[in-house]
Amino acid sequence: MNTFSIRDIENLSGIKAHTLRIWEQRYNIMTPDRRESNHRKYNTEDLKKILRISFLYHQGYKISKIAALGNEEIKRLSLEFSSKSGYEIFINQLMEASIDLDEEAFDKVFAGLFSQMGLEKSMIHVIYPFLNHIGLLWMTGNVIPAQEHFACNIIRNKIFASINALPKAEGIAVRKIILFCPPGEYHEIPLLLVQYLLKRRGISHVFFGVNTSLELIKEYLSVNQATHLFFHLITNFTTMDPLHFIEEIRQAFPRINIVASGPVYHNVNAQMEGVRILRSMAELLDFINE
């Protein structure tokens, strides 16, 4: 069974660690195990319960009222909001289905998502934040490969089907964007989301996918043209410096605009000519909708 620190729980639930400690002491909402260092250690059932409590708390329920409920009542109450609440409940349900490797539950959440808000809104407001949650668990070593592959394969297949269902872009291409993951990066779903958004808007693009070398892109550009190179970097298997990689691309392709996104760039504030760093979904949509 996977274990999580109180900081992991804070990042995933949005409840501050200090608040969690108070809730545990005052309301006995949780009794986590302890490591040899005496630090709290939460298991997957603890995580799921705290996600439900966090959701109800952010819906306006007082923690004293939530603490008086049993686990099944908390679960039932949180599920009642599925048809009338915002996006957080869907993200939590996808998290739970992934932790439990429950494909039937995963598909049920998707069906509810698509019927309630459509595919694009589902991708922007639920799937993208959910992938950030999974990415956070993966980077801190708290999600096993089976869980990550389980969730990503289902989502990947659904996005592929959605992309293929869209009509081919026609007309004059003002922009042509090459989409790729750098060498050593194998997480392609965020890039597939970008591809879907581009194709839906009729924006010309080429999808190179994961683990793409600059030599491959150079070969393509020797006989084709493009206005932008767009890459997404979640992890850093090659221990490359993120800014150094951008500089490497600038040197290789000085006449092409570079667009970088992904968690490793969220705290990068460097200003470079011809380079645009996207740190949020809002900034990504601004770029796509230009």
C-alpha cells in the first residue's frame, strides 16, 4: 500500500498541514500511522477520505459537521454533488478510481463528465488538473507504475478517439506548430490535449510525440516550414537543465518561436527573446486562441 506524508496530503487536498493537524487533534477525523521519525504516514484510504472531506469543506460544510459523519456517509454526501457541483468532485473521483485501479469507476466518471460539460471543458477543467495531481504523486514516488499506466492509458485512448473524430483543418495556415516531448520525456497526454485544442480550432500542427530528438525536428524542417516549436516537460530523466534545453533549441532553430510548458517551468521567470513559457492552462489557452 502506498504511503503519503502530510505535505503530500496538503498538496493534493488543498488543506494546509497545520489545519490537518488541528482537525486530527480536535475532531479526530484521522488517526494516521507514524514513521520511526514520528512523522505522520497516511495510506491510500486516508488520502481518499481526506479528498472527500476537503471537497465537502470547500462546499461550505463545517468541519465539526463532517467529523460527526461516518466514512460511508461522507462518501455518499460527496457523491451527491456530482450532478450539481464544480470540477473538484470529478478530479477526486478520478483520483480514487486510479488509486483503486477501478476501470469501471473511471469510465463512469468520464461518462458523467462528458454529458455534463462536454469534451473540451472536461479536458481543461478536470483532466488537465487531474494529470497534474497524478504527476505530483509520481514525482514524489507515491504512485506505483500500474496506477499511472492505468489512468494514462484510458485517458490517452479517449483523447486519440476525440482527435480522430475532428475534421481535418483547412484553409491558409497562419501558424504551424510542431508538438514534441524532449528526449527522455515519455508523458505525452498533456501534449495530446494541446493537439486536440489546436485541431478543434483548425490550427496547423505536426505531432512528433514522446522522446523526440532535435535532430529529428531538424530533419523535418529541412523540407518543411513551421512557425513554432511547442514542447511539454513534466519530468527530467536526463537531468537536463530546463533553461539550458531552451537555449539549445534557440541555437538549433534561431528563426522559430519556442513555446515551453510543464511543471518544471512553473517557477521559471527568465525572459528570452523568441521564447514563451506557459505556466497554467489559462496561459495555454491564451496562446492557442491568439
